[in-house]
Amino acid sequence: MTFTLKKSWSDALVLGLSVFLVFCLIFEPYIELPELVGWLGNWHPLILHFPIVLLVVAVYVNLVHKKISSLLLTIATLTVLITAITGFFLSLGSSEKGDILFWHQWLGAGLALLTALWYWLDNQKLGQHKVTKGLQLSIVLTTVLAGHFGGMVTHGEDFLALPSSNSFEEIPENPLIYKHIVASIIDDKCASCHNPNKQKGEYSMSSLKNLIKGGKTGKAIDKEHPKESELLKRLHLPNADEEHMPPQEKKQLTSIEIQLIEEWVRLGASDTLQLNQLKNDQPLVALVNNLMRPDAKEKWTKLPKVDKTILSGLNSDYLTIKKLASTSEALSINLFTSPKYEATLITNLAPIAQNIITLDLSGIPIGAKEMEFIAKCINLEILEIDKTPVTDRDIIPIKSLSKLRSLKVYDTKVSDESIDLFKGLSSLEKLYVKGSAISAEGISSLQKERPSLVVIGDIDAEIKTYFIEKDTVEITTKKEAISPK
Ligand code: HEC
């Protein structure tokens, strides 16, 4: 009598937990756990050992003794269901599910449901039926697989790891606006709630297509009427507004990040748009530069103010002047070869010499006069005088450039005579000498004295592309630098 009562209790429990598990799996995107319930998830790694052992024992006992103690099967079934449910709670707390967690979850849930099925078949006295045998085999197999993926989740993948601080990929020199910038911001600040596994508002932002498509309200990005885009509207709503994104308690976008997304939407929300396709006066250019040089604010705040009229007087077809950051007076200057080149094109830049941070004179027939001017650019950090006729003598004036980080003198006549000069450039991090007259001994003597200096000398083509990629790193940066203070 008492046994039947107990039995009906355990039947009800198994049924209830199974239904609850299925419910969790189906409605996962809509589930927001209270903290206490979420805390139950922490037990998952501990309890999961019980069902593994119990299931293997149960299957073994059933095979050998042709019959299984219903108590053993009941406990095994209940623990595997509880394990699956706590695992589900635990996974809700992790921001984004990788493939491994995805498989682990479905295998684990599948295992629990298969076991519940076995429990039910056994109840129907079908314990020795062929179907049950097949089921037991699948249970053992699923246990092994779920356990395997589970191990990978905790030991291999980033699950349970501390949130990474540099998920903002380093931005290359000429970034794709969507891939390298917009998608990084979204990954960082939105994707935890809007990914294929967790689609808050039925909205996944996992691809450009989905990002545009939007969620239950419809299109999130309206290319015809960019300003009307649901996505932008939500970013601009006051933080306290319920519809503001990301929700108030979450890490917010910086104003630069919001402007970046907005400008990108305004320009057509394309995934092929690249920095160098933009005109200099596009606000996006300054915004991207700002992102790439977040330390700019501190470093460049003391630069003298540049008079706009001076700037417009200096611009020419053969020279571009770019602001490196919207918030500073730092400039980047690029000269193009022209048949009518005269040194004055460069020496006329004297009024803004202190504002020049990067100067690209690659391929220009410069000489002593221009180099003298360069010495006045005391804040210069990146100088490109490769493919120019400069000699050791010509470049002597750059010894005063105490902030110079990167120098390109490849394909010039610069020789070992300049090694001492390079040794003295205290801020220099990268030197490009390939195709110059500098010898291997010269380079090794330089590197002995300045071990942290990267010298790019004569290298074969394959390694060269590697270095060119590395080259782009110098003006990029990590995410935390652009996070709100
Ligand atoms: C903490 C979770 C969370 C984060 C992080 C988050 N959202 Fe949401 N988002 C939601 C929820 C919940 C909804 C559905 C409720 C609503 O419509 O306000 C939603 C809805 C939306 C919608 C409307 C979808 C539709 O069609 O109804 C947009 C657009 C959106 N979010 C954009 C963003 C953007 C952009 C970010 C990152 C800057 C972001 N969200 C970050 C939880 C989040």
C-alpha cells in the first residue's frame, strides 16, 4: 500500500520535472531568472556526478539481472532531471552560448528525457523489451557524449571564465566599419541578450542580416529612413526608459559608440564599407580614429589649437590633413607624389608643425629642407620617409623627435651610419629598414642595444605580410580603453 503511494509520488515528480525541462527548453529566450533560482544553477557541476554513476549502474544491473530495482531507476531518473534543469539555470547566466555549450545542453536535456522514457517504459513492465534495450544503449552513449561536451565547457571553452576584457578585436589600420567596429560594439554590449540562443524581443543580432531584420517589432534598421530605425531610437531613449537599450543595469554604450553606429546606419548599414572609402570630412572618420586612439585624449590635450583658416589654406590636391580624433588637435598628414612637387608644400606646414602626429612622405623626393622641417614636428609619432632619396646626413635632424614610435626608411640610402641615431630615439618601437643600405650587422647591433625595438629588415615575402599585419597593430587598441570611465 505504502509502496503504491510512493510510486505515484515519484511518477508525478518525474512527469512534473520532465514537463518543466521541456518548458524551459522551448521558452528559453523568454526566461529571466530570479537571482535565487539562478543560484541553483551553481549546484549543477556538483550533482551531475550522481546521475552519471547511477545511470551506468542502472543500465548494467538491468543487462545482467534482467530486472532493475525500481528505487534505483527512480533515483537515477530524478537526479538526471534535476541535473539537466540546474544545468539549464546555469547556462542562462552565461552571456553567450558557444557551440559546445549548445551541444552539451541538448545532449544533457536529451539524456534526462530518455531516462524519463525508460522510467515510464519500466512502469509499463516493458523493462526487457527490445525498445528498452535500445534506449538503454542510447542512454549510455548520450551520457558519455554529454559528459564529454560538459568537460569541454568547463575545461576548454570560455564558459565560466571571467568576462574577457579585450573582446574588442584589435582594429586594423583600414577597418571594415561593420565587421571591426559595429559588430564589436554589439558583441560587447548587446549580444548577451540578442544571440541565436537567447533572442530577447525575438531579436538576434548575430549577423548583419538579422541585425537589420529586427525582432518582434519588425525592422531594426531602416535604410530608407535611417533616423527612424528602431535600433537607433532605443539607443537614444533616456536610460531610465524601459525600452532603452541596453537595459539600464547593463554596461552602456559610450557616446562615441552610439555616434559610430548611427553614422554607419546613415551611410547605408553595409558590411563592405571601409574606412578608406570615406571622405575625410565624414564624421565617421574622426569617430573611428578616436576609437583607434583612445589614449589620444590624455596624450594630445596639450596640443596648440589649430586655426581653421590656416588649415583650409594648407589643403591641396597633393596633401591631405586629417584630424586624428574629434576631441583633439592632433593631425595626420599624407602627401602624394606630384609632378610639380616643391619643398614649400611641406615647409608651409610650419604653423601646424606641433600638431602633426603622423606624417606620410612616402615616395616624395624630399631632401634636407624637408627634414629640417620634420625636426620641428616635436610631437611626431609616426614618420614614413620610405622610398625617398634621403641619406644618413639628411635624416640627422630627426634625432630630436622624442615621441617618434614608428619610422619607415625602407628603400632609401640610409645606412649603418644612422644606427647610432636610431639607438638614440628613445620612443622608437618600430623601424622599417628593408631595402635600405643598412646591413644585418647594423640591425643586430641596434637590437642588442634596444631589444624591445622591432626592426623589420630583409625578410621574405611570407613573413613580410605577417609584419604588415603586425604593423597595423601599432595604432590599434583594446576595448577597455573606450569603455565609459
Ligand atoms: C540584458 C539584456 C539585453 C541587452 C544587453 C540588450 N537588450 Fe535589447 N532587448 C532586451 C529585451 C528584454 C528586449 C525585449 C523587450 C523590449 O522590447 O524592450 C529587447 C529588445 C530590443 C529591441 C527591439 C526588438 C523588437 O523588434 O522588439 C532592440 C532594437 C534592441 N533590444 C536593441 C538592443 C541593442 C542595440 C543592444 C545593445 C546596445 C541591446 N538591445 C542590448 C534585452 C537586452
